[in-house]
Amino acid sequence: MKKEIVSAALCAAMFSSVLAGCGKQATTSGGTVNGDGVKEFTAFFAVPGSEINDDNEIQKIIAEKTGCKVKETWLTGQTAEEAVGTLIAGGEYPDFVDGGNASIQLYEAGALVALDDYIDKYPNIKEFFTDQEWDALRQSDGHIYWIPQFSNIYGKERACTHNDEAFWIQARVLEWAGYPKIETMDEYFDLIEKYYKANPTMDDGTKNIPYTILCDDWRYFCLENAPEFLDGYPNDGSVIVDPDTHTVIDYNTTDTAVKYFKKLNEEYKKGIVDPESFTQTYDEYIAKLSTGRVLGMIDQWWDFAYTAEDALKAAGLDEKGCQYVPLPITIDKGMKNQWHNSGGVLNVSSGLAVTTSCKDVDAALKFVNDLLGQEIHDLRFWGVEGKDYLVDNNGLYYRTAEMRKQAADTAYKASHKCTYSYFPQYLGTSRDGKNAMKSDGQEQEFFDGLSEPIKKCFNAYGAKTYVEMLGTSPAPGPWYPMYTYSSTLTTSTPGGTAWAKMAEVKHQYLPKVVMADNFDEGWKEYMKVYNECKPQDFISEMQTELDRRLAEAAKYEKK
């Protein structure tokens, strides 16, 4: 209980300081006009993030063009549930909010503005989703309260970076081994073992870390959900869906799950798995990756690339092969992997919302509408022409080596870049039909910006992008992804209760399984406690949701 009270106090203090820093907004929240005639809004996102400088250059340009700016704050020192709980208890909110896993709490507390009557007024917002997708966002009262911000593809899909989960390995390891074909989990760990035995340290004598695992809070997906991918399924997150029988399967108890955790147990005993894996914080994990010492891990690209990869570049370690590439790992040879699927992912469980504390909802949503306009979108994700990118004779955007270097610099990003990263945004192709919505989707610019070790690696495997290292699978069925439902479950249902208990048990027992002296005994103990959670209650509710989604999709197909 003490921990919860302290965390809540930290959250309250943080938000109070944000409001105080916005002057009159501390009491009037919602579109306060500053001395320059610009409306200032506040936003809180229940995820870790980096604040930009108050005099950020691109934020000023966007404010001049839209008449608005937003002071963004991020999660620090508490969970999303704790932070959101504190906001609800105080009854005062920022103008914009994304509660992450706790978004449903904000809805149930009546803290959010229904958006139905506003969507048609703003063409860029209306265009952002189809009618079917907007309908999928309706809550139990029939209204829409948030706008999912990510994975929305405009025009042609342009995917160079694999933004999702994978077994990652450093380019230097593959180069040392002569770029072998690595297809299975056993081959992956065998390569890491051999490299580590031959190269226990970096050039400066720093000890390499063969394989580390992130288990901090909700990020323990880096440990627990690999079996679904190893069996060749896409990232439904909480379950496997058999595409032929439309049956929900529990990936925690499959034969592949046993093989995977037994392998981790073996590698732990060999000293390959980092002994600090189960106690390190997210910040400590990122710090390790940033040193270039970690040879491999499972993670989502977005979870480490925008921090650790930039740090590697800043330290010159990218040119020493310390950057990561994904490998198409499955449990056995000859299996089709689905680490990367085409198409966007509509995560209906959370998104950008406007709160009831906002005094000018129309102005707030007009700002969101403006952010989706092409000119402002370019400013957010390309920057300022002539300073952050150039345009060739064919109208294609590109960057010089110096521009790419400054784009990765922490100080430059804080003072100059303003992506409004948790506001709605596009992937895919610009409205000009030529350029990518984001620089990492511009094929030639993407390749030109790669370090030499990554280019050599791609060339060796006949690839030009991270996506081509894995291959692309078609978009899964209309149910996908199932985690958008499981993340909304509460203990008000038997399935939600089972889901919560399953998570607690996995957090507690999976590290024990990996570290067990006797794996078989450790697994047996884990399964006993796991089955006491009544996982079938959860699987049953997920099956009901799967059936509902399939029926809903069929209804729209008939229209």
C-alpha cells in the first residue's frame, strides 16, 4: 500500500507542476491564449517519453501555422494505472490524454468527451478511419471517446523498418560468422554462444552481454510471448488464433512454450542469459543496449530503437556493428514466420482523448485535424526544408549525412524536432504520391542513412530493409489483433479475473522457470499454479470476442 501511495503522490506532484507551468491553465484548462495569441493546451500520456524544450523551433512553427501548441508530459515513476487513478481522484485533467492500459478507467469515470458530434466537422479526422473502424471504437454506451494514433497507412504502404517484435542480433555477430542463414531458436543461441566464446569483450575490454531479457512491468512480453511467433503466428498478443478453425489457443502451454523456456533455462545455466534480466528496470536495460555490449534480445523495435539505437549512433558504435537486425526465427526449420505482417493495426483499447476539463473542444480537435494535414505532418516527421531535408529535381525528399547525424542528436531533438508523437499520424505515402509520410519509409533515404555494417549485412542476405530480413506476411484476419480486447478486461468477469491472475503468475514464475536447477520440476510447479488461475475462463471469453469480431466483419462485407 505504501508503494501505491508514494507513486500516486509523485504523479499528483508531476501533474500539478505541469499545470502551474501553464499559468492560467492551472485553473481554466483548455485553450488558454498566450501573449503571442496562440492557444495553449496540455496533454498527458501514460507512457514514458521525452519532453521537448519550451522554445522548440518546430513547435513554434506549427503554433504559428495552427494557432495552437500543446505542453506534453509523460509517465515518470509510476504505472499508467497509478497515474490515471490519481487524475481521476483529483477530478482535474489535462486537455488531451492517452491513458494507455488505463484508458477504460478514464471512460468509466466520465472523464472523456464523446467525439461523435465532432468527427464529421474535421475532414482530416473523419478521413483517418473508415466507418467500420470508427464503429469499432464505440464503447458500451455507443459513443467514441478516443482516436488510436498509430499504424494508420495512407496510400501505398512504405515499410523499411520492422517496428514490431523480433529476435534481434547485432550486425557484428553475423559478420563474424560470415552471415549464416539463421532460421531457428537453437541456431540463434548457438551463434551467440560461439561469438561470445570467441569475443568475450568489446575492443575496449568491456565485457559483452550475450543475451538479455526485459521483464520490467508490462514489458515482460519480451520474455513471455515468444511461443506464438515461434509457432509461426502473428502478434495477437494474448492468444493464438488458428486461422483455419477460428479457434483460440493458449500459447502459454504449447509444446513450443516448453521448448522455448527450456532453452532459456539451458542458456541461463551456461551464462548466456544476463543474470540481471529479471531485476533490471527499463532504463537500466536501455542503458545496457546503448553501450553496444548486448549481442541479442527479443523486443519490439519501438521499445528500444528511438533511445538505444540513437545512443549507439552518437557514440560511433553503429559503425562497429553494434546495431541490431531481426532474424526470421521459428521453432523448426521450414516454417513460415509472421514476425512482420502487412497492413495497419487498429488498437481500439486506447488512443488520444479530449477530457471534460478542456474548455474549447472544437479548438482542440481542430488542432488534431491540422496535425494530419500534409504540410504540418511533414514538419512533424521530416522537419524544415533546407535544414532537416532537401528536395531533388524529382520532388523526392532526402537528407545529407550531417542532417541524419543531427536528427539522432538528443540535444537537437529537444530544441528543434516536434513530432507530437502521441497525436494521430500516418505511415505510408504522402498525399503528393511520391514521398513517404515519414523519413524511415523513404526507401532510398532509408538505405543511404544506414551504417556500413548494416548495409553489408543487408547485402549479404539479399535485403534492402529490416522488413526484407524477415519477409512480409499478409494482414491477418478481421479479428486481428486480439490484444486490443484482452487489454480492456477487468476483474468484473471470470475471464478478466483469470487474465489478471495469469499475468501475476507469469511475472512471478517464469523467471523462476528460467533460473531453475531442475527445469522439469520448475515447469511442473509453474503449470500447477498457472492452472489454478482458471485460464480456460479467459480463453472462453477470448473465443466469444473472436466470434463477435468475425460476425461483425461479415456484416460489413454484406453491405
